[in-house]
Amino acid sequence: MNRLYLKLPVLFVLGWMAAFGQPKQPDTTTAGQFWQQTLTSRVAYPDPYHTVSLTATFTGPGGLSVSVPGFWLSGNRFAFRCAFPVGGGWSWKTACSDTRNKGLHNQTGQVSVAPYSGNNALFRHGFVRVGNTKRYLVYGDGTPFLWLGDTGWMALKKSSLTEWRDYVDNRVAKGFTILQTHATQFVPETAPGKNQSPIRDGQPDSTYFGALEAKLAYATQQGMTVFLTGLGYSGKGNYVPETNTPEFARYLVARLLPYAVILSPSMDAPYDDRNDQMAAHLKRASSIHLITQHVGTVAGAAEAYHGKAHTDFTALQTGHHDGNSLKVYEAAVSWSYRLWQQQLTKPVINSEAMYDGRGNNEGNNWREQDARKLGWMSWLSGAPGYTYGAGETPRHVPGGQGGLFLFVQDSLAFDHWRKVIDWPGSSHMSYLKQFFARIDWWTLEPAPARIRNQASSPLQTMTLAQSPAGDLVVAYLPENYSIQIDMSGLSPGLSGRWFNPVDNVYIPIRAPIANTGEQTFTCPGPGDWVLLLTLN
């Protein structure tokens, strides 16, 4: 046979492939990992950020479906991102606001996603969401998420990438699951005085986002969720009105989709309509990231945002009250409990209480014991999640420069950030995390009425929470000799242990425990103690 005839089919196929493109092969990635698809627009828009929008809809195993916004990269290039929650075959299809743009509209593709097999809880279980009971947070697959936060407001701005990694590694090793940091006022800098906002000349600043994403990517890879605040009107100055727009909300969500982040327009501020509006923009843009508001020390602000449909959970700040310990302790208990009792059910997290400003127990406030005690007290009063803070300013602690929350760089300071991250208070937070991780903490509901010998001083207020079945009871005694508990209705056969939150030691209770009448439990020694009653 003439060799020319043998070549013709081949030449035809090659010509067809050149004209129409090769059949698309599925991309490959792993569940939870960064994935991005780039598209080229066939239209050159003079202002693509403001005039065109891109959306991608993913369909996965078992009918899973999620839509995500895309974003303008540069020139005629657009992109959309994902971190697939489960392995399997996924397909995607785009929709562009300019339906005539065939480079962006009705584009399709497939992704083959391998299951994740490592130890990162975020990749194994999925990013954080609200649980079905709306009382606590869970991972994507419903596994309870235990919020133990750390405050590093200026960590994004002041840390180098190496320092950021060291900070994250230290907190991961201690069991922290959340890092709280300011996203817009305190930002990653490329040079002094530069890059102070995610918006520059009316457009998103790619340098800003590149530096931000490098740090978020590392935190996510280590299993740490980052709570980004100040995305709207922060109350701390440096407000950029261009960020309070639907365009910026879509852009922000689109760029941060592969990272484990929680988004807050507010930063330590009272209720503000502008932040409420920004939360609504973010909520419309994202079906993945949690939206909340980190308010100032204003109970009314937390309650106002609690009632908003686009706020997923309530980030309560019971606060510092300018060092007034009586107010600090009273707020941790009463504000947490009042929000827990709201008719509209939402998870409540105490995202800021009095900081550990000294790293010891000298003085009357800003002590390590204050940060520790307030965590236990608020947790058992209806806020199942707590954020620790370390360091204070000279106004509150003589010689203090701001410790970890201001990310002090002066190596001679007693509160240089590298010293502060290993203060004893952070170990006490680890013990709190370990304690709750051993029990079904998500079943606990505050039951203060069971306490029959409540102290009159807020500094000594005892707190108690129990499971609805009465087979789990946890009580905290901040500075008390004993606690008298109404045992009626609790499960028979309970056994008891005391837990020392400073030394991480359990001491069994040998005496029998009745489930009727009142019973007195006496602490094994001085200091604060946790009483644990269980069936096992």
C-alpha cells in the first residue's frame, strides 16, 4: 500500500487537534490542597476588576456542588481556585457576567482528586463550619472543632516568613488551632511605609496578597486556621472605603479559597453598619469561609451581630476593662451565658479576654492566672472556645512593649515575641485543650443553678456545665475551698476526678458520688481546680 495513504489519517488527526485542541485530560490534585485554574479572556477590558465577574461551579462525588467566585489576575488573565473537600472525580463549569466572552464563559474541565492520607486535620476533615446544633464549630465532615486561639494582631505585618513559620510551629506544637491577626491595618510589608492596604489606586494590590498568601498557605499546611480581622471598618484607623464593596468581597474570597481562614470585617470596634454591610458582601461571595465580627469590649455589639443572618458565629470579647479585674471576671461569665441563652442559637467564642501581660502572677491583674481562669470560666458559661493573649503595653504593665499581640522585635525586651510564646500561660492553654479533647465537650451546657454555694465576688465565681443526659459534668473553681452541687437528675454511677489546670495532673475522688440531694466536693489544695464527673 502506498505510504501516502497511511499518513493521511495521521495527518488528518493532527490537523484536527491543531484546529480544535486536544481532548481535555483531568487535572490532578489531592483533597485539601491548593488548586488553581487560569483562563484567558478574549476581551481586553479597561477595568476588569470592576466591570466583569467570573464564577465557577464544581460538581463532585455524591452530587456535591459548590460555586466559587473567580478573580482577575492581570492583563487578560483570570483565575479561580479551590481546595477540594473530598477525593474523587470533580467537574467544573464557568459563568461570566459577559456571556459573549468565550474565553471565560461556559468553560469546562475535570479534576481528579486523590484522597488525603496525612495527619493535617483540615485536610483530613475539611475546613471549619458551624455544627448542626449551631452550638459549636465543626470540621467539614462534622468532627467537632476545638477552638483554642492565640492573639498575634501584628504578626502578619512584623514577621518575616521565617518568623511566621516559627510562630505557627510553636502554636501547633502546643495544640492551638486558631491564630487571630489583623489583615488590613497591620499587613505584610515589602518596605517600610509601603503596602499598607490590600487596595492601591483603586485596584487590589498583588504584592500585598502575595505576601499574605505565603503566610496563610504555611499556616494551612500545618493545620492552623487563621482568623483575619479588620476587613471592613476596623475602628483602628486606616479605613479604606474601597474594601467595603461587593467587588472586593468577591476578590478576597476568590483569592483566599484554598486557605483555612475565618473572615471578620470588624476589628475591636463597636457595632457599625459598614461592617454589617461588609459581612453581607462576604457572605454572598463565599459558601466556604465562616464570617463573624471581632467586636470591642461591648456586650451590646456582640449581641447585635449575633442576630444577623450573615454572621455565622459570635466572636465575643469579654475584654480587659482597663485592668478592672472585677469587671473582667464578671463579663467572662455573664456575657457568655447571656449570649448562650439568646433565642437565636449560634456558637459563641470568647475571642479576647484579659491578656497575660507579665508571664507570671505578680501584681493584681494582667497575670498568667487571669488569662487561664477566664478561659475556663467563659467556656463553662456557654462560650465553647477561647483565645489566649500574651503581652501588654506600658500603660498596663510597666516595661511592657506589647509582647506577642504587638509582635515585639526588641530582643532585649522581657516580652520579645520569641520569649512570650513560651510563657507558662501558653502551656496552661495546652492543658485546657487536652482536658476538653478527652471528653465530649460539645455536649456541655451551662448549668449554674446546680451550684448551691456560689461566691459573691466575680473573682471567685464558680462555673458548671453538664451534658443533657447528666453523664458528664465539669465545674471550675477559680479560688474556692469547695463546691456544693445539686446532684438531682444526674446519671447514677458517676465517678469523679480533680484536674489541676496549672500542672496538668488528675487526682481521683475515692468517695462515692450520689445522684440525689446536694453533695460537697472539696478541692485537694490551694489554687484553681476543675471538677470532672463522668461515667467512665
